[in-house]
Amino acid sequence: MIHAAFAVAVAMLALLGGQVLLHFRPGRRGSMPAHAPAASWPDVEALSGDRTPVNIDTPPAPSSVSLLAPVLVAANDLLWRHVFSPGSAPGESAIAQREVQSAVCAVLGSGELADHFFPRRPLLMPELHAAMRSERASANRLAKIVAQDPVLVADMLRLANSGFYNTSSTPVETLQRAIAICGNDGLQSLAATALMQPVFRGGKEEVYANFPPLLWERSARAARAATLYAQHTRCCDYSAAQLVTLLAALGPLVAFRATVRQYEEAPGLEPHGAVFIALVETLGRSLSQQLALRWNSSERLVAALGIEAEMVAVEGAAELAIALDCGELFGTLSLLASEQILTEEACRQMLVQAGLPREIHETVWAGLLPAHARQDQPGR
């Protein structure tokens, strides 16, 4: 299964067209085709390129402009196939499946989106983000902000006790202890991640109910990887890299929940995994950008989620977009390894194919290991 999955990934790279560039230059974007702007949505026939809407033998066009795009799209497609198990074409229900896709595109492409499709911005996000941007931000100030929300405190302590942070057998039970373990930078990362986690809860989906938690796990890993990449390369502010990566996960979540709702309005029609994959992959990034706008995110964050012209027009957006793509690639591959879809060696090969210098991919990959595993590595 693992070797077959890696073979599929390699085949996808060929199908996507073009040779993966082997020289990675931070701050420079490739010329891969961009996704449609938020105001322009593809009709159902355009969702999957030249293939039928429910046939995913050929992956859709990349959703972002990047040197990493072909490998990132291939990795994402492997993960979505693992979640949705698309199987064969739907046969007699093909027309009905096409209608579901068309209805979702019509709803999400309308000028006025219903609030239930978009999660609310966490109440403490503006205050916390302002504190993180301040050069004088201290761990005690961040702790005081977090302490306003008991649920956020509980989520932070759960994260602090995870293998990524806690290297001892003593549980982290207070914010003061979390500060001591993680330091100021670590506390910022914990707080931002914990602030976003509840957005992925509360769904009542009975279909593919494992998608939101798996998407959250990928996003948490991706945010950590984007932070490590930004810190290592100094290409952009690491807190912005983390935040834009977390925001990028919300678009796929919106596309998923809108598709679930549409199937609920089509009783008797069996949900088909390929429909979910096509919509999540095609609409996800544009929806993330719309949500970033709704949440009054900075111009740079919004542009980093957009098309190439938007990135070029805003200073620092292109570098931030590269950190986002790197984070998502590392997050997706590490999750594929954890789920035993790919071996670690296969993941490392894909990182090489993406053109990432070995020093970078070894540093970031090691940072995604649990703390105890990092301690056990030679030379540590």
C-alpha cells in the first residue's frame, strides 16, 4: 500500500505537467496557473479540468502559485483520497452528483454567503494578534490575554502536554508552567493554535466525520512547519507564517461543510468522495481568502492566500505565501507518514523533488517530530 501510494504521487507529478524546479529561491514565485479570484468561480464543468466532475484520476490545477505547487497538490490529493476513499465513478447517479457540485459552487460563489458557512472569528484573536506583533510582547502579557478564556486555557494546556512541547513526565497544569517550558515564542505558537482549534469542532457531520479532525491535525502540523521554515530562512515574520497557514485550512473546511449540507438536501443520494475532493481542492484557497477578509486580516495575509498578481502587489506577501506552501507540504507529508500512507523515506524524496535544500527540509522535518524523538536523534 505504501509503495503504491508513493507511485501514485510520482504519477501525479507527471500528470500535473512541467518539471519540478530543483532550485528553490525564497521570495520568488513560480509560473504555475493560479486559482480563480474570489469573485470568479468555475462552473461545474471546470471543477476538474478535462475530466468529469466525479472522476479524480487527474488532479485539479494547483490552488496556489508556487515552485512547490506540483508536489504540494500531489501530497494533498493523497491525503484527501485517504479521507474520502473516492473509489469508482458513481454510474447511474453521475447526473445527481454533478448537480450537487453545481449547487455547492452556486452557493459558495454567490456574492452574499450565509454566516453558517463561515466560522466566527475567535473573540480574542485581534487582541492576541496585536500582542504577538508587538516587539514588547511578553509571555506574561500573552498569558493575561489567554487567561480571559478558560476554554482557551484548557486547549493551550492540552497542546503544552503534547509530545511537541513537553519533554518530561511531569504534566503541564498551569500557564506559568507552560511559559517556563515553551518560552515566549513557544507560548505565542501555542496560543494562536489553541485559539483556532475550536473552529474545527462542533460539526454534526455524519458523512466523512473524520475529515475535520484530520484537517485540523494537518493544519496544526503545517502551522508549526511554516513557523520553523520562517525562523530558519528569515524570509518573513514567523507568527504571520503560522497564522496564514491556520487561515488556509478554513477554506477546505467551509467547502466540506457546504457539500455535506447539499447532500442533506438530496435524500437518497449516496455521497461520493470524489465530489468532496474536487470541491475541497478547487475552492479551498479562495474560500480561505474570503474568510481572511471577513476576519479583517492584514492586507499581507489576504494577499498571500490569493493569486500571483495579488502577492506581487503587496510587499512581503510572496515570501509569506512560500512559507505557507512549505508549511502545508511538510504538514501533509508528516501526516501521511503518521497514517502509514507513505514511508518517511518516500516523504523525504518528495521534499527533494519539491526543490527544498536538504538543510531546510531536515531542520523542519525534525521539528515536526515529538520532543522525545528529537532528543533521541544523534548529536542532540
